[in-house]
Amino acid sequence: MLIRTGWRKRVRYFRASRRLIVVLLLGVGCSTIRSVRVEETTSSTMTADQVRRARALGLRLWRQQPRTLPQATNAALMLEQAARALRDDHGALVDAAQALAFVAENETRSNLRRDAAQRGIVLARQARELKPDRVEAHYWYAINVGLLADVDRSYGLDAVGEMEAALKRAIEIDETYDHAGPLRVLGILHLRTPGPPASIGSKRKGLRLLQRAVEQFPDYPENYLYLAEALRDNDRPDEARVAAEKVLAAAPWPDRQFESEQWKSAARELLAAQRGASITSP
């Protein structure tokens, strides 16, 4: 989650994390998230056996650790093919939206990032319509929206509104999903957007949400990474350092080994930036 803007030096150590958000900070775009559409694939021509095989292989690839971008890209393709054939299967739609979010986050080519995020949005939207009282689709919808807004700033503040509504709904349903993911992502959204009247940003709200995430899952390193950012932004550098050091001390998360290395790298850069700031302070 980062801003590719003049704020880059301040937040560059979060490049490895979800890019969600805050592109929105630089102006109001003219595109709307609800207008996002993608070209239909030819998955309708697949036989039932081919669909089952594609889904099974996609899940097997997705679950291999440590995850890699080529592996995840292939998994996303297979899961999307299966999801488009299984239009009424909520789980298939959500699995594909999650894998596409990984691709949109970690791919370096902007056209492929944009495409993955758009496809994730469409599939998550379908899953939301299918089962609006399930948390998963609201959550992955919000994440894909943030990733699309990062690569295509024409979506502007519309993306903030879509994300906020989806994350609030996810919190209402189950704030513990994905290790307090809805709390974590909404907290980051508050940290990285401007305050009223321009947008919804509030560093205090962001901190409170991330503190709740840590309370829910005190062993999950990603929660501490963003808590460190929130503490830093609320002028509590000593506590920020302690939170970042918890990320460095944590063992790799079993099903997120690739991500665990990213979190550690981000925590190191946060600490280095803090040390640099203390040296240059009068």
C-alpha cells in the first residue's frame, strides 16, 4: 500500500505491502468503480470436469509456499476460469478475487496490475451480490478497488467511498476475518487519505482501528507493521519502534512466507527512516 507521489520518500518502505489507497489524495478522478467491466472469457466452453481440474490446480498452486508471482499469476488464471464457469459458487469467486489481488499488488507492469485489479473487482462484486452477508467478498472487493486506484488515478475519491463502505460492512459481519483484515485496511485508509473536507482521513481513527487489529490478533506481524506506521504518524516514535521490532522478531507466517519477508523489509526501512530522522532533528 503506497502512494506513488511526492510522499514516496516518506512511505517508500511500504512498497512491498498492499498498495491500497491514497492515490486519491491528489485530486478527484472522473472514473467510477461501479463502471468497471471486463471482457468475458470463454470459460463457458469448459466441461464440468475441466472446471473442477482448473479449480483444484489453481488452489494447489495458490497454497504452495513460499508464494511467487509467476505461481500466483497461474493460480489466478485457473481460479478465474473456474469462477466464471461456476457463477453461483461464492467460494470460487472469492478465491479468484484474492489471487488476483496478489497479482495486482506484486506485478510491476502497470497494465497487468490494472487488469488483475479490475478482474478481481468484478468477481468480488459478483460474490457480494450472491451472498451479501458474507465477509469475504466485501473485503477482497475493497482491496482490489484500492489496488486499481493506485495504478489508475482517474478513479480518485470514488475509490475511497467504495472502499470505506465495503470495509465497514466487512467489519459489521466479521472484523476478525484475515487476521482482523477489515480493521487493518480501514485503519490504513484513514492514515493515508486527507482529512475532511477533502476526504475521510484521520490519523487518530487509523491508530484506533490498528490497535483493535492488534488486540484481535496479537501474533500476526502485518498488524504490527501498520500499527508502527500509525504510531509514527501520531507522534509516538518510541512505541512505533517497538511495534516494528515485533515484526522483525516474528517467525514467517506459515501461509504467507513471501509476504513475511516483505513485512520485515518494510519494518527495517521504517526503523532506518526513524533513525535518520532522529539524527537530522535539531
